[in-house]
Amino acid sequence: MTLQAILQFITIPGSILCWPKLLPLDKILFGLLRFCQNKKDHAWANPETWAGWLGCDARTIRASVKRLVKMGCLTIEQVDGRTAYRVLSVKDSFYLRVTIGILARTDLTFAERLGLALISFNTCGNEDHHGWAGQDKLADWLGCSRRSVIRIIDGLKTKGLIEVRRRGPRSNQYSLTPAGEAAIVAHHPGKRCDNFARPYKTSENESSKEPKETDTKRTPPATENAVSCLSSPLAADQEAAKAALEAIGIRKATAAELAQRSSANSVHQAIANAQAVQQHSRPGFNLPGYVVSTLRTAAKEGHEVRASKLAKQEARKAQTAALKARQRPTISDTDAGFREGHVPQTAEQREEARQRLRNRVARQRGDHPSLDVASLAAAKEELARINAAFKEWRATG
């Protein structure tokens, strides 16, 4: 029996699924290699085989393997003259289940396959089989932008796999069409699609209840090995945002709440906006309160915090000051005061003209050697002697 005959679905950890630096193909390939390893030391895989299953060429699979190795999600070893792959162990509370029926749909892009599996997970467990996940929430789960989510939804809707119902200011309502359900349960007759869409429960979280939508948005992974590349980049951004909030005087509980509800970019931008306002305000400005109010308002209205006009002006001033600090006066033949028809021909004349310009620049800076105390005293004495001689000449007639 071949591996394809026993393969029913793959599971992708939530920390890998929401990683924005990984492509959709990388996430699917990670799930395939994870299934192939199956609690063993290594996974024996052939790029040509995976390419045939996923509907791409072997060169694309090899490029995806290189990206996984570069990001620290995969290691390659030579065992008994064969290439062995070792997937780094990740323990998450949320796993996206992608059935072989979805993987076999070569007419769908890899992003659309992940989107179809995620929408099927979002609709499972509901009595009417409808899902109400917002586009921002889907973008957080898939680790992509909102524009990419719109393209995925439009592509699935065009191919007749999902139905979208617009509900005005509220989130859209998604539901699977019969064709979409058939794509999910392909090669598995007699089983419903929601059974395959539920998150895969391992032995570590078998006793825990099924996570809700709010639990799966931001889930920091717990890894077996203390390797930095195994931690979720979203969790790392949350820790950095929390540290930035605590640094300006916000309490730890409030900082943790704001870091979880808002993105890292919103947190840092809110701090920058508050600091710009503080520079133009009277003493006693409440910087922590301003940041908390800004982030809570943005989370309530459902938008990101953008740079204010005052923050942009301060950033431009700082950039201009930095450029001026790096600039130094340079001396060239043109700056030396050479006019047309009066250009010195010899090297001595050119050097003399440059020296005059150096002296002029030095006088402007205030560090010319002729401006020391001794030189000034001698100049005053000489001027007094000349004035006395002139007065004596006038007196004698």
C-alpha cells in the first residue's frame, strides 16, 4: 500500500499557518513532511512524488524545501546514502486539517486550498453550516494581507466552491456549496466534511476542549526544543509590543491586553504618535493614558493605528537633522572662487586659492589660528601705533 493510499489528511500547526514569511506551498509541504515523519526520526520523501500530488514541478518543491530550511523549520541529513528530512517538533493548541481531496485540487492555487480548508473549519460545528469569520481574522490565520484574502475568496467563489453573503457593515457569511463539500470529502465516501475540518488533537491536548475562534487567532506555540525559530513570529511581535508598552509606564496586565488585541505595528505607531504630541504639550502630559486610549479606540473600531500628521512632521525633522549632521563642507575648484578668465594656471596659485577658502571657512567656524589671543593683542597694538603716528602727522601739519 502506497503512502498516497493511506493519506487522508495533513495537519498544519497554527504557528506555521500564521507565519507571514512562509508561502502557502511551504506550509502545505511542512504538513506533508510532518505526516510522512509520523513520530519517527526522519521522513523519507521524494520531491518528484510531492510535485505529482500537488500539481507542480519538482523544482518548485526543492525551492520550497530550501525556504523551510532557511527559516529553521526543516533539517536535511544524509542517512545511508539517502536524503532524510527532519521536521522540527511544534506543539500548538490549534491545527488546521487539510484533506487529500483539497490537496488533489490542482485547479486551485495553494493559497486557495488553505483558504478552503480554513473556511470549512470555520463553518463546522454550526447548525446551519455558515461561518462569519472576518477578512482581518482570516488574514491573521493565514499570515497574509487582507487583499490576498479577498483574492482567495473571489477565486473560490468563482470556481463555485463557496457562497458569500454580504451583510453590510458586519462580517460576510460564508458557506460551502455541494461542490466545495465534495472537494473536501473526495476519496472518502460516507464521511462528512466537518469531521475532516476539525482541528487535529494530539495526545498532549486530547483532553482539552475544541478551541473557539477567539482561541485560534493568536496562539503562542509551546515547543519541545528551546529553539528561537520554533516560536511563532506573531508571539514574538506580541512580546516586543508588550515590552514597549511597559517601558512607557503602562501596567503589565494592561500591556498584555493591548498587545493581544492590537497588532505590533499599531502599538509602536500609537507610542510614536503620543511622543510627538508630548513634545508640543505642557509638562504633565499623560503619555501612557494617551496610548491606552488610542489603542482601545482603534481595537473597538477595527482598524490599525496610522501615523498622525504631527508624528510625520517630527520624523521629517529628525531625518533632516540627521542629514545635516552628516554633511561636511567640501572644497573644490569651483567653490574656491575661480571665475572664468581668472583661473590660476599653476599649482601654487590653485593651492593659495584653496588655502584662502579654508581660512574663510575656519573663520566662520571660529577655529582659525589667527583668532587666538596673542594674534588679537598684536593686531590691536599695531592699530594703536598707526593711529598715534597719524595723529602726530596731522599735528605737525
